[in-house]
Amino acid sequence: RSEKKYPSVIWGQTCDPFDCVIKGSELPLYEIGDWMIWHNMGAYSVANSSCFNGYQPAHVYPIIRKTA
């Protein structure tokens, strides 16, 4: 993967103007199938999702790690 970063905006799967996840960020070039992981996303990031425009809510893969 290239280390070059580009001005980026990440949108959710709907065409709702409130479905902006992050804007004003510098991110590397991603490919289809790449995963994006956020730490401490917040309690309402999934609770606010709906089946708007026929889209199902995103899959969530919780990762719990024991700290030493």
C-alpha cells in the first residue's frame, strides 16, 4: 500500500447528508475490500443506523483485547 495520503471524506452507505462519518482527514488510497477500523467510535454510531433507502445497517465486528 502506498504511504501517500490524500484529502478524504468518508460517507456511510446511504445518500443522506447526515451520513458523513469523517471529513477533513488525510488517508492513504484504499482498495475495495479493505477494512477501516475506528477505536472508541462511540455509543451512537450504530444506534443511529437504520434501513434508510433500503440499505441494511453495517456489520459490526467487535474486537476485545486483554491488556497486560
